[in-house]
Amino acid sequence: MSYNINNYAQESIAVTGKKFVDLIIMGVLVLITVVTAGIFGFTEFMYQRPLVDESAEKLSLDQNLKNNMPKEGLKIEKIAVNIKSETARLRFLELAMHIIPFSAKHKEILEKASPMIYDRIGQVAAKMTPEDLNSISGKILFEDRLKRKINEDFNDQIVREIYFTSFVVQ
């Protein structure tokens, strides 16, 4: 049995066995290939992304921050809170912090409710051990619990961030 190259080429190209349908399928595949190559060529060699205007972007970012972020929050001066301890030795947390609200109107609400916030600081700290508060994850957990507790008290999202300026466990 001898193989003819032309017959082999025709057999390998034939998809359905019908010449007209095979030509349509080949035409569609060639068209898809040409379009794909054209899109690739355009994006690689001809299209240029517009350059970012850094000064305009910085100005826009500064403007958004000024409009959305209050300048100051509620400043909590140094306070000391007793912490439960397994030993007879007295343990306490001494801290100072800034509570940053979502907006300026929330700052006024926080200032009026500062005695309640001091109470919440004591309640949240009293439920944690000194070992917890000495770790980074414990400080983050303390901040998260305090923020959640204050927001629950107001039934609204008032506290955006809490920044500790002093955090000493003794």
C-alpha cells in the first residue's frame, strides 16, 4: 500500500468530509487568527496608554482626604486600668490614645460620651490577660473589641480608627 502525499494532506485537513463545510470552518479559523494577531499587534506596537498626571492625582487625593477625614479625634489622656492576673501581683494597663471618628459630627458625639468611652476601655481591658495585651495580636484584638463595643453603644459606625500613643502593661 502506497501513500500519496496529496491524499494524506486532504485526509488530514478534512474535518467533516464535506468540502464546502470544511472551507467555511477553515475560513472562520483563519479569520479568528487574523483578528487575534491584529489585536495583539495593535496593543503591543501602536496603542500607548495615557500618562498619569501625578500632580493632578496628588491634588485629588489630598482633596478627598481633607473632605472625608476629620482633622482630629477624641484624645484620651493617660489612664490606668486594672487587669485580671493569675498571681497576687497587681497588673494594670496604662494607655493614651486618639479615637478617630468617621466625620466631624461624630467627633462631637464622642466628646459628649467620653465618660462612657472610659468605662468601655476599662471593661474591654479587664476581660483580657496581661499576656494577651503584651503581644501585637493582643493589642490589635483590644483595638478591634473596643472599636466594636463603642460602635455597638451608638448603634452606628462612628469610630474609624484608634491610635495608641502610649500602651504599657505592668
